[in-house]
Amino acid sequence: MLLNNVRRNFSSVVKNRLKYLSPSLKTFEAFDKPLVLERGEMQYLYDDKNNKYIDLLGNNLTVSVGHSHPKVVKAATDQMKKLSHCTTMYYHEEPASLAKELVERLPPHPSGDEWVVHFVNSGSEAVDLAAQMAMVYTGRPEMIGLHKGYHGLQGYAAGLTAIGKAEQPCYSSMFSSTSHVSPNNIEQLEDHLKYTTGGKVAGFIAEPLQGYGGIYSLKQGYLKEAFKLINDYGGVSIADEVQTGMCRTGESFFGFETQNNKAIPDMITMAKGLGNGVGLIGAVICRRPIAEAFTTKMFFNTYACNPVACAASRAVLKVIDEENIMENCKNMGNLFHTELSKLCLEMPEVYREIRGQGLFQGLEVAGSTLEKSGENAYELHRRLLKHGILLGRGSAAGNVFRIQPPMCIGHNDVLKVVEAIRSVGMQWKISNDKTSEKYEKYRPKKNIYAQMEDLLH
Ligand code: PMP
């Protein structure tokens, strides 16, 4: 009876999603066979059949301190009962206090300018607004990003994203004033400034540790030098902390502060984990004069400074301090790194490299070509699901397992994940599967509607 109910529920969720939700939601869909999730508890997720998974991607880094963390749930629901929204036409305590608490975590800006915060509703919106502010402040249109950078897929964020995978006719060409350079090459950046922008740049944006592009640290000192060069040419620097912020690197609250980067930007963008899954949160933090230049522009978004999202975010910041989250990122990150490095040595034909730091790491899957490694990663990813591991794949080829779980993940979970990765790798090695044939079999078909019947029976 229970099984029948579960089955009916699964069928109706899948049917309704495929029939009534737009197929345009398909980008990044993880599996060909749908996975219906029902609830989350700290680092774990549960599906409609009550199967438990370790969430190695924090539901796309939205969940920073744990699914349904009781302190965050309480803060958000208490606020929801009092006032669920307060337009920025009026003043409210939650956004004002959250802004103060974020600014208190920042180092002083070398210019002596104060930091101020503009809350928006998502990461793309934060990056889009930061680009607009940079353009208005400098009076120039040219924005520069890095190859393999991901900054969102709406507005100027779409133009600044350079993953090379976008299937619509080239996101970056949507904006003639956005361009990209290779990371870690200061000479190329300077040439680009001189010859592409004619020396007149509005701003430069970088993730302090590249995330969706494949988990790549920047070369030591690059970010600091790049920011200085941009300032020398009259532009502003932007650190996109949507993934690297909130202590995830295990070293500092923001990614630009790590020993590797030691840079201070003019502007910072945040989102995702700031709300621990309560959406409607994104932020641009910048030097006051940059924001002041923008006060003459008509810019408004209805849900900015939403008090429920801000109350949740304040609770997240408290949990980060009270539960030693940064320490946990460091310790669990080191454990992942040690164990996965061993695995790369043990089976280099399956796992090529482990990169990153803290709970911001990427395990690159091997393959005779880049495309092949993407196919191998797809198959291993699918097999890991059976071991109760949910993860995401990054890079344009989709060949990098992203290790970015809720930051409360524990010692035993890490060992369980490593064991599962070892086990699927070992099976893979032994069976020496013909990966491309397998991949073809499981590759999601073009028209998912045509598969609906198969999925339901
Ligand atoms: N910046 C970075 C670094 C991101 O990783 C993302 C999302 N993956 C964004 C911006 C865009 O955020 P959102 O999806 O909330 O628009």
C-alpha cells in the first residue's frame, strides 16, 4: 500500500513537472531518470522513497550551514509571522542589521572609503548590478571577466560568464562591452586593457577561486596584481564571492582574503549560501562613492531587502560563528584532500587530480580526451547515486566532481564519500567499461516528453 502511494506520488511529480513546468528548466538537469527530493536535514537529503543521500553540492551551494538548520528556520519563520516583506520605500531592522554584520566582517578599504551594501535577489542580479554600478561610476562601458568564469546567466552576468558551454548563441556576445582574458596572465590583461579597451576600463570581475568553471585556484598573487592594474587604468575591481564567501575556503570569510589572493576589491557580490536556501537574497557590497554615483539612476527591484531572507542570513552568520563552521571547512577539506589525493595516485586512469581548498574542491575525472573524461564523469556520477552520494559536475566538459557540501559535513560522511568514490572507480577500472557506448545509452534524449511514459512505468 505504502509502496503504491510512493509510486503514485513519484509519477504525479514527474508527470506534472514534465507537463506543466517549462522544458526550458532543463539546463543542468542531473540525471536522465528523475530524482524526486522531499526533505533535507543538515548535510543529508531524502527522496520520495526516504532514501538518504549525502549532499555533496549543498543543493548548488545554496545550503551553507545545513538543510533546514533549526536556527535559520526559526529566524525565517519568526520574521514571516511578523512581516513577510517590507518595500525599500520604508526602513526595516533586518536588512539594516544584516548590512552592518556583513560590513563588520570586511577589512578596511585602502582608500579609506566606507563599505555599503545593496541587497538584491540572486547572484546574477548582484553581478548585473555591480557591472552597472561600475559603468556609471567610471562613465565607461568596458567590463572584463576571466575565461572559465561563471557569474550567472542573466543580465550583464550572462555576458561576463565564459564557460564556453552556453548553448544559446554565445552569451558573451549579448553585450558588446564585455570581454574575457585568460586567468593568471597579467601581461595579457595589460595588453587587453591597452589594445581592446583603449585603456578605458569600467571594471574587472573574478571569482577568487573559480567554481563552476572547474574548481581552479588563481595563481598566487594574481588577483592582487590584476585588481591593482585595473585600478591603475581607472577601473573598479569586483570579487564574485557567490561561491567562495561564507568561509567555504576554510581560511577566511571571503575568498579574496586567502593567503593565495591577499587582495582587496572595490566591490563584492554575494548570494546563494548567504540565505541557506531562503532565496531572494543577493548582495552587492561596495565602496560608498561607487554606490553614491548610482543614486541618480532609476534602479529598483520589488523584493530587495526582503526581511525574511535577511533574517535567515543573519541567523546563518550567527551559526557560522557559534558552530565553528570555518574550522570545519578547513578540517573536512583537508581530510577530503588527503584521501582523494591518495585515490588519484591509486587509480590515475580514473581520477586525474584533486584541486581547491576547504569545502571548495574539485576531483577531475580522467579520460583519453576532454570529451571522454566528461563521458566517464557522467557514468561515475550516475553510479555514485546508488551509493547515496549526490554531487554536481563542473567545467565546460562536465568532467570535474564538485565537492562543495553544506559546511556542517562530518568526518564519517567524508570517509563514506571517499569510499564510494573509490568503490565506483575500482569497479570502473576492473570492468574497463566501454564508456562511450554506455554514455550513449544514458545520455538524456532530446525530447524528454517522449520518454515520459518510460519514466513512469
Ligand atoms: N556568481 C557565481 C560565482 C556563481 O557560482 C553563480 C551561480 N552558480 C552566480 C554568480 C549566479 O547566481 P544565481 O544563479 O543566483 O543567479
